[in-house]
Amino acid sequence: MPVDIGKKEMPLLPEFWRHFSVNGCLAPLCSVDGMAVTTVEGIGSTKTRLHPAQERIANAHGSQCGFCTPGIVMSMYTLLRNNPLPSQKELESAFEGNLCRCTGYRAILDGYRTLTKDGCCGGKGKNGGCCMQSNGTVENDGTNASTPLFNADEFMPLDPTQEPIFPPELMLPEAYKPRSLTIKGDLVTWFRPSSLKELCELKTKHPQAKLVIGNTELGIETKFKNQSYPVLIAPTHIPELTSVQETAEGFTFGASVTLATIEKVLHSAQARLPEYQTRTYSAILEILRWFAGQQIRNVAGVGGNIITASPISDLNPIFMASGSTLKVASLAEDNTVQEREIKFDENFFLGYRKTALKSNEVLVSVHVPFTKQNEYLFAFKQARRRDDDIAIVNAGMRVRLDPTDQWRVKECCLSYGGMAPTTVIALKTSKALVGRLWDESLVDVACPLLEQDLPLAANAPGGQVSYRRSLTTSFFFKFYLMVTQELSKIEKAPFTILFLLESFRVV
């Protein structure tokens, strides 16, 4: 069940504190030390009064079997604490991680739309008014199209001033000072270091220890795969790992920065930077739309996604294609912290779930560069379901073209997931395309080479071998069309294949 967490904010964000929902079944108790935790029982009750988030789901008939109701209420509560007047888009996004098999969400959304700023039906109610003034129904030929399910006028208005206050003890100056934490249990010892040096010392002392940020991977392994990890290290309070830095070359994200924070930072970058510089970030944002649910993105760290080294990671193909670099740290013999940079290329993953990091090294940050002019990067993912599902095959593709030489390819990198035990770069194809003109012949050259770069045995884990092979070439053809579509906006970019773009919408 999602719960609401009130957390003191990092300097990166302007808020003094923020609220975010998490999956209660995955969040270790140790991880919420120093935070304020609110559950559905703490926001209202039938003995006093229900919170508007509780009242609406009850009176709009949004609860049937009831198993999902507490989680949905808390997701809505969190949204309202951060934004008392959300949009419908924000409303739907807040429920990405909530599963309801009974209602189909219709009754839930109908009730909660009364709390949004654009929840009106668009004048389809009586005398051109809002249907919320007509008991939640829409007029049809002078008669109600359905029986009223609720009267929106009877709902209690939301009053943000009546919400529980943030605990004063967590607002004291002492609460903001980073402090280390050690909790020993019968089976597990939990360390939360407060400095990079302390983290490196712990990793040297416990080289097999697992680093945990959101527990979204280890939580599944311990609960459902019977894995046991006697030492866990939480690098969630280390400045170097929780910071975001913008440089002249791009953004550097600390390994513990959450995916939700990355979304917020990149949306801000899109709004103020030239479009050509943010094409990699646009690809990341597009993939994050389909990456788990909001509750997972609120706590999952970017470093965990990288170091887990899943062959179907949605972000690693983008990082590879973009030419990202990683900074890692370890404890030197003189007891100081030593750092080194690693290219995020075809040499980073050594095998299934294995990386180039040494046992005593930790990931500090990932640097994702800006795209240059005439450089394009797109990401692709095919899953069984569009929302909240793992990929069958995914890809990140980047190309840089020379407009002064008939749009000849200057640089190219095609990275794929789901086609090998690791995320891989199609090296032969990428090299073969450099120096060629960006025209239809490029597809004829690339497709046979992709089959060589990405061989898949008939008994490959995951099955669907023929389908996965076809996805690799399909993704490239889609990439070619999308880049061509961008080039078509430039006056001096003649492409005979543009007729395809007139008949089919590239999405």
C-alpha cells in the first residue's frame, strides 16, 4: 500500500520539504529514519471526519473489494499535499502505480476529478454548464444520460490549512545535519553513511554488501527469490551521491538521485535550454513515462538502475548511446578517497549482472552530456503492455550528421537491450554507417549488419527469438524515419522517403 512520506528537501529543489508516495511493501523501516510517515489512518476517520481524498472515493463508489482503496487514497493525498489544485493529467499520472481490478478506475477518476482545476466536462451539462453541477451526469437530448452516482455539491472542499503539520522536531537545525546510522538485526545490519569516505570504508570492509536506495530491486529478490543479504548500505544521505550539477557539457546526476527528481530536473531543462541540446533528455523523459509507477520512481535511484546491470534496463541503452561517463570511488591505501572515470560503453558490462566496477568501488555519479547541433537521439521500448512492464527489447540510438556534406553521418551509436546477457552496442553497424549519406540506402546497409551484431540463439532465455530479431531492425527503421522527420523541418533537406511520413504518424 502506498504511504505518504514527508522528507526534508535537498538544496537542489526549492521546497522546504516535500511529500512523496512509496510502496509500503518495499520501503524498509530503516529507510524512513528522519522522515514523517503518514498512512491512510492518519489523514481522517469516520469518528472525526473523512479527508476529501477518502470522502470522494467512498461517495463516488470508487471502492468495491477495497484492497486497492488505501493505496489510491494515499496516492491522491500525496498529490494534493504537493499541489492542492492538480490537473487531470497529474491526477492520472499519480495512479500509475496503483492497480484496481474492480472499478476500471472510472468511478475513482470521476470522484477525484472534482478536485482538479480542469475537471469540467467542457460545457456538456445543463444549459451549457458543467456536469458537476448536474449530479455528475451529462445531458443527452434534454434528458440525463445516466443515473446520478453522486452530488458533487455535497463534497467537502479541500482546505490545505487543515492538513497535519510537518513534525517540528524534524524542522530543527540539528535534523538537517547529516548523521550516520547503524541498525543491527538478527539477520541484517543496516548502515547509512553520511560521507563518501565512510561509504568507501564500509565497502572496503564489506565488499559483498549490497547498496540499497529505493529497495525496488533488492526488495523483490529477498521477498520472492529467497535471497539473503546480511549487510545493506544505504547511500541516501551522501552529498556527492544526492546532488545534481549542471555544467557546460551536460548534467551530472548523483547515483542516489531518484528517477522522479531526474524527471523534474530534465523537464526544467527542456523549458529553458535550446531544443537541440536536450534531445537525450527528451528520450530519457519519454522512457520514464513507461518506467514502473510513480511510487517506484519516487525512491528508485539512477545508480541502482545502472549497477543492477539488467539486460533489459530501459535507461542503460540511452546512457550508452549518449556517450555518458561514470565516476566511481574507492578507498586508497593511504585511507583517502580515490576516484576514476569510466566510459559507459561496450566495455562497461562484463557479463550478466556484472560491471567493470571492482568489489570495493561504488558508483558516485553519471554524467549525461548535451546533444550537439545536428545530433539526434531517440529511445525505443517494446513490452507486452504499454504501462508499467519490463521490456522485451529496447534501444537507444544516436546519430550526428554533417549538414555541409549532404547530411553525411559523422557519428553513430546504436545500443540495444534484450538481445544479449547485457546491454550491447551494435558496433559493426554503428561503424559502417559513419561516412554514409543519410538516405534510404542507409537502411539497406544497417539491417543485415544488425543481424550480425545481435545474434540470438534459438534457445535464448526469454524466448520470442524471431520477434526480438525483427524488433532490432524495426527500431532502426523507426529511428531513421524519426531523424528524417526532424531533418524535413530544415529547408535544405530533400528526402524521397518523406512520403512515408505523410501516410504514417511516427510515434
